[in-house]
Amino acid sequence: MVGKVGDTSYGCLKGWHGKSDIIMKDLPVSLFFGDDDVKEDDDHHHHHDVTCDNQSVSSLEEKVADNFVKKDVNQILAQTIVFSFLKQKLNREKLENYMIPGVGIKSKHFMVCFFDTENDVLLQSKPVELFEGKSIRTLAVLFLWLTLNYRIFCSGITHEMKEKHSDFIIKLRDDLHIYQDEVMRPVNVPCITQQELYPWAMEPVTSEFRVKPSLRYRNVLT
């Protein structure tokens, strides 16, 4: 599709910028499509990429399939971090704290990340199962509902969390101002027209390059 209908882009042109699948009023949501019934070998292959340490595991998760691959997790983290800078810029006076979430959803699981731009704290949940058999898990829905309404329920980070920095802001160094000042929504990336995207399909072939139908068919058959 060409145009800006439903533009969900944000970020900064000199740094990370892209599109979320859904932009709620206060948070980005990324949708991931694929087979949730991952083979056992695939689970072992991705285990070290997406499993958090024991301190990060929520009590909600009695049984969790770690089926968000590394690129999915990286996408959720990147979108959450940059969206957090955006919310800080647009709502500095209105925010009681700076813990801004991002959500990633698959057909049977979801995961949540939070990033605090003031304290450089990044939190990541393990994948949470949405269903137990054919029934939806009430605690999972409650977790997601609390996240979507974080401006009401989130009380910010604890004193212990302040001591565990993600080092993202430190690594930015001189580029930190780009994410603080130049982040925007939408990102005004030059629009690509159909003609620029598919130039061969837009322009008619001139007569001097046309081949008679009989010759064209004969060439294909031979």
C-alpha cells in the first residue's frame, strides 16, 4: 500500500525508526505470525537467546514455551526503548514515572517490556501463555490489562531496580540528544510511489521492443 493511512511509524531519522503493527494511545504493540508449536529441537536452539534469569521470571508463568526468537525479542526491545523516549518528550509534565511498556503478541503467547528513560532500567518478561488447553488464562489477561493501563497502575521502579542499569543510555553517549530531542511520530520518511516501487509495471513497452506473439511463444517452447 502506498500512502500514510494508519501510519504507525515513530523514531528518529538519525537513529532507530520504524513501524509498530499497532499503536495504542500509550504503547506500541508488535504482532508476530508463525507456528507457535515449535519443535523441541527449535526450543533448545533458541533457549539461551530468550530465557531470562530466575530473578526475571514472573510468578504468572507455570509453564512457558520460549518461542519468541531472538529477532522478535530485539524488535520488541527496540520499539519499547524508542517509544519510551517519545512518551518522555511528549508527556514530560504529565508522567508520574517513566516506565513505558511495549508488547509483543503471537497467536498463543505474549511478552512485555518496560524501559525507564530517566533511570536507564530495562525490564523484560518471559513469554506468557494466553491459553491453558482450550481456555484462556485469566491471570494472563489480567497481566496484559494491567500493562495496557500502566498509567493508572504502574508505580515506577523500586530502589533495587535503580542499581541495575541497562547501560543503553551510557552507550549512546554523545548521541543521547538524538533520542531525547529528535524522536517523533510519525517519522516523515519520503513516500514511495507505485511508479518508484514497480517502474517496470507502470510504463508501457514501446513498439520497437515488442515481439510478435508467435515468436514469443516459439522462444518459450524451445
